[in-house]
Amino acid sequence: MQTQTLLRLLKATNSRGAVSYSIEVRHDGLNKYRQITGRDPRVVENKAQALLDQWNSQWATVKARADKKQYIEGQKRAAQRRTAEARSTLEDLEATLRSGLSAAPLDWEDQKNRARFAEAQPQVPSEPSPPAEPSPDSAEFQPQVSLLDRLIPSRAAMKRDEASLSFKSAHDAWIRQLSRNEDRHRDALDHHERELDAWRARRDEFLRAQDNENAAVDELRRRYNEKDPPAVEDYCERVLAASAYPAWMPRAFELAYAPDSRTLVVSFTLPPPDDLPRLREVSYIQSRDEFREKVLTDAQARRLYDSLLYQIALRTTYEIFQSDEAEACDAVAFNGYVTSIDRTTGQSVTACVLSLHAVRHEFQDINLSNVDPKACFKALKGVGSSKLHSLTPVAAIMELRRDDGRFVSSRALADSLDDSVNLAMMDWEDFEHLIREVFEQEFQTSGGEVKVTKASRDGGVDAIAFDPDPIRGGKIVIQAKRYTNTVGVAAVRDLYGTVMNEGATKGILVTTSDYGPDAYAFAKDKPLSLMSGANLLHLLERHGHRAKIDIKEARELRDN
């Protein structure tokens, strides 16, 4: 901004006739003013310009200093702003669980489309204002009759005829203009009517689509209340999609609902450790004109990362139970997966790093606002490495495979087994041999063997596997239940008793159906593995066999 003023040279003559010259010099930035006077106008001008140049130089120094101060203050404010943002980000991560507790349950009405049709209705064209009708009395149509014209009647008559003709011509033009205006207005009305019809059609189509969309929400709600599996999955997906997480965090999950055990399985994609924000403070170093960033130490970042994963598991489980107004989910199985780069191979790997199976009545008794996330997760018998940031894979407590569709395909297991054979309807002796054979194939790679010790017509079969592996091996009790109903906790207790009596290192329970929440809860902290029908089919698939499990078909045959 120019803040200097050099006024024009003034000439003055005193009473004695002496001539002098003066110039006023002003600098608003420095708030300075001076008047230069002298007898020689050139000298006065030079002095004034020199003074102005001096002040401008001073002002440049002052302004540079002020600009630098302003720049430094701006950099300091930027550092403070970034520090506040970093601290807010870290505080939000620390409060991931707590922030989820304050969210309102999903409202069905909020899922409906209440938007108004945005397109404005076409406006009726306004009728044009008619032009002023010419009046024969107006001055322009009055004959200009002079004294001479009055003396010569024919001249006066001619001028009157000319005035009358001029009026008639103007009036005819006015009538034609009215007609043109009416025609244009009629065309505009016709065009408006066509536009209005098209607008109504678009509006009606919008409202029909909106009604269909909202009717689909009502239908989904009805099916959800009836605990229809796809509807339960759809509703729970909406619940989790509405949960607010930071933009940097992946928002990917898959859901599967097991109606027999009324368990929702959640496969949740978790962020890798390298994605965790670590910035905690930014300061501006004035002497070097640079920002210095302070980040979390490795130990702090690892602690925060582990806490974040525990909080996500608890929060996700809470959000499902909190919004499940139909109580379709008696239990939630949360499996957290992390995709990261294996530093030894450079390849991308995905691993389940923590797994939690929570039963509704137990989980809802917990005051999550006061818990330590890790301690709570462990108390619920969650499975995970003691250091989640190490990304050590763990076996999911419960999985429900979507891709098998209750079928697997490959070569047949003996002549009597193909994809038309329903394992849930299989003869109990054939089922016994099938279980023995598939587990023999599972353990033979390590030199193990499987022996059937007992079989019974209730669909159960006992077998003992001997695994020579010095670390994970030992004696393993295998029990299989060819059931069409959900396996309760009693069968799991029986298996655990057998494991203890046999002095075995582990017990495996296999069923053609699924397990209830109490069964999973009992097995959490014990050396027991529960394999559902889907897991059994997956095991068969891994060894190149095919089969199917159709519980509904087996129940109908049993009832008949």
C-alpha cells in the first residue's frame, strides 16, 4: 500500500517582493509530515524527493519487519492449529468406544427417503400488458389548421382527412399488435401446458420411486422382525454403516447371520498399524523457519493401536445389540482382519488378529463407559495375541462361510458320496467312516493317525487322533454329531469332560448343524474347537471332497 504524499510545488511572494517555494511532504505509514521551503524551486523539489526517498526506505524496513512478524505469527498459529488437530485425532481414537455408546440406535424412519421433488413447477406465463390504445383526441391525431387553412376550406379538409387517416393507421396497428400478443400468449400457454405435463410426469415418477424405496424399508423391517436372515444382515449392515469413524480408517465389513444359533458373524476390516495417526504436537522453529513434529513413541503407538482394536470389537458388538430391537441376535461373533505387508516377503497378507463371541444377556450387563477395553475383551474370553500390533494370526471363534452355499465341489469321497448326498441325512455308520477318513487326511501330513473308539445311533461318534508334532500335537478327542438341531452347551460340556478324563490336549466337536451361544461361551477359554456344518464342508473341500448339508430337508424327512 502506497502511504506517501508529495504535494505540488507552491510559490509565495512576501511583502517585500521576495519569492519563495515550498513543498509539503507526508508519509502516512510513518505518520510523518514536513514542509520544505527555499528560494530555488529545483533545490526544494530535490530536498523533498530525497526526504521522501528516506522515509520510503525507513518504511520498507518497518514494513518488512511487520511482515516478518506477521508471517511468524501465522506460522505459530498454523503450528498451534495442527497441534490441536493432532491432539483431537488422538483423543478421538482413545474415545472410540465411548463415542459409539452415545450414538442413538438406528431409526427405521430415518432410513426412508423424505426428500422433496427439487424441480420447481413451471410458472404460468403472465399475460402481456396491452399497448395503449390510440385516442383520436390525442394531440398527434389533431389536424394542424392554420389561419390560411381556415381561409381555404379544401386545405383544412385535407388536413383533417390526413389526421383521421393517421389515427386509423395507428389504431389498425394497435389491433394487429393486440392480435400478435394474444397469439404469442396462446403459444406460451400451450408450451407451458406441455412443460407442466412433463414436469408432473417427472414428479410422479420421483414420488413413485420414493414410495417404492420407502415401502422396501417397511418390507425390510417386517422381514427383520420375522428374523429373516438376509433382512437381519441388511439391517445390521445399515447399523454398522451409520457408525461414524475417522476418514482414514477402512469402512469394510461382511456380515452373515446363523439363524439356528441366532448369531451374527461380523468380519471387520481393521486398519494396519502403519495407518495409525502418530502426530501429537507441532512447533514452529523461528530460527530455521521450519516446523518440528513430535510423534508418539513406538511404545505409545503400539499401546494406542491395541486399544483401538479392542475398542472397535466392543463398539461393533454394542452397536449390533443396541439397535437390534427385534432381538434377532442372541450373540455376535466379531472377527477382526488386518491387511498389511509382510516385511519378510513384501507380499500383502490378511490375517484374523482378534476374535470375540459375545452373548447378549452377558454383554448388556457390562457398563462399557467404565471398562478398560483390553480387560473387558479378555473377560469376554476374546481371542487375540497379547500384542495385537504384532498381527499374529488367531483362529476365529466362529466363522460362517458365504461362498460355500452349503456345498463344496471336487472329487467324490468313495462311491457313495457326492454332492447329492446330504450329510445331515447320512447313515450314522457312513457318517462315522466319513469323519474318521477326513480327519485321517487332516492329520496324516504330520504322521498322525485317527482311531474310532465308539459309535452310537444317536448320531454321535467318538474318535481319538494322535498327532506326533512335539509342539502342537498330542492326544486329541474328536466327537461328531449328525444333528439337525442346534447343539447345546451340554454336548460341549460332555466333550470337555472326555478331554479331561482321557488326558487329551484338545477336543474337537463337529456337527452338521451349528452351536448355540452358550456352547460358544463355554468353549472360549478351554482347549476346545467347535466345527459347524459349514466348517465341516470347508474341511472336506480342503481335502478335495464334495458334499452338501441341507438341514431343512433332513428335518422334513425326520418329521415324516
